[in-house]
Amino acid sequence: MKATVYVTVKENVLDPQGKAVQGSLKTLGFDEVTEVRIGKYMELTLDTNDRAAAEERVRTMCEKLLANTVIEDYRFELKGE
Amino acid sequence: MTAVEKQMHVAVLVFPGSNCDIDCYKAVEQTIGQPVEYVWHEASDLSKFDLILVPGGFSYGDYLRSGAIARFSPVMEEVRKAAEAGKFVLGICNGFQILLESGLLPGAMRRNNSLKFRCSPTTLEVTNNKTAFTHEYAAGEKIQIPIAHGEGNYYCDEETLARLEKNGQIVFKYSGENPNGSVADIAGLINERGNVLGMMPHPERAIDVLLGSEDGSRMFTSVLKAWRENAYGTAATASR
């Protein structure tokens, strides 16, 4: 089974990288971009077929290590057998 | 002065990627001359140490987030125990990031708002000089301590900030230009109990005028004196 994990800076926390990229897009003429949030994308391969257990375990992984919940939000998807 | 003064045992933790460990070791030798040892991140016993220095660098390449992986090193469980036992813990730069990730101090670090690695002398204001680490400074004293970091943009929510301010837990603030965009210009903070301090600037690089400043020395002499006198209990009782 594969888990894809997305980690992003929380809405109310300033994302300096996102802000810089937005500025650059604006310079290029993409004025319609009002905000850019930069995050992380992770692929985890799991040696399990138990979807419910995997969901619980990946959530714990996110809480403990993959995201810092003081400043980051996370979400994930599980795919395959 | 009594005939023989107690020796304070100092540990300098070493993670894969630490690069300020030698500076910290030498600073202890030069400023307070106490017994100091390097302790590898796999160590499982810190009970003999009175002061634990968590040095700067790029532990585990700063992969994922600064300090995120180092925080799960075996030795960090021992640091947690030492902090609970009231031992002194000083985290500098990456060491501060590790203490934040481990939850020993509140908040988190973001990229500098300039997105640049900033490496320069900075002026700090000592905003709480009633801690074990800072009692040899004057209240509000301006000191010169260098910084060298790309992720020193301290963040905490408003509720936490109010608590930090109320308890006098903000120990150092950037004076003049804030080099990284940190909330409330915070450069260093201490836990409520007053025995765990984290700061982005490097006092161990400011212990001799030949290095441009010796203003960092008094952090080491302060903590030695506090340890010997066992005089500084909590940050809360020391709030301004």
C-alpha cells in the first residue's frame, strides 16, 4: 500500500518561501495569484494490507515526525493493496 | 571563598552534522574551566552531567525540518529526563531548533523571512537578567553575539506569546534589525522552570575580543555561579 502525505504551512502562519514565489510570479505577469503556499510531498510504501490500521499509523507518523503541528497541517491518501 | 569549589560537569552533545560542538567545548574550557566531555547522540546516560549543551550545526542534514530527526536520537530522551530533574540545558542555534522540536521549549522555527542564511554579528537586548543563564548581565543590557542560521524565524501563537511575556520567558530579543522575522523579535527563550534555554545567536562564538566580542562569556559564568549557588529556580519567579 502507498501513502502520499502532504504537509503545508498552516493558514495563519506566514510562509516566507510561498511569499517569495508569489512575488516572482507577479513579476512574470501572473497577477491573478493572490497567495502561494509551499509544502512537502512524501511517498511512503507500507508493508500492510490493513487499510484502517495503516490510516491510524500514518496519522501517528504525521503527528510525531512528518509534520510539526505547531506550524504545519498535513493530509494523506492511501492507495493500492 | 571555600577551599575547593564544586566542579560542574558539562556535556556537549554531538549529532551527525553538528558543527559547533568544538566551539562549545572550547568555550567551556576558556570561560569557566570546568570538566567538559563530548557525548555522542546515541548515549543513554547523562546522569553525571550538570549542564548539557546542545550545539549548533545541521544535525541529520536538517532533513525534513531542522532538528526534527535529531529530536528522536536516544540522547534526547536523556536530555528530557535531565531537564525534568532540573539540570541546566542550553540549546544554541540548531540546538534551539532541536529543543523546540522535542517540545522542551514552546514554538517552532520557520525559514528566515529574507530566505537567506544570515551570518553576522547582532545586537541583543537582555530582556530577562534574572535567569540562571543571564544574571551576570544588566537588565536591558545590549550585547554583541553573532548569528549564523537560515531558519531562525521563531513562531508561536498569540496565546503562547502572551504566556512567554507574562512569565518573563523571553530572555533575549534582537535589538535594532530583526535578522529573521521572529515573532516579537525573540532571539532566545527559557522554559517556565528556568533551567532550559534556547537561543539562535552563538554565545560560544563570542568569548574573546579576538573573536569580535566577549559578551557571550557571561552566559557560561552565570550558569556556573547559579549552579554553585543553586540560586535561580524558575523563570516565573524572575519575571520582570
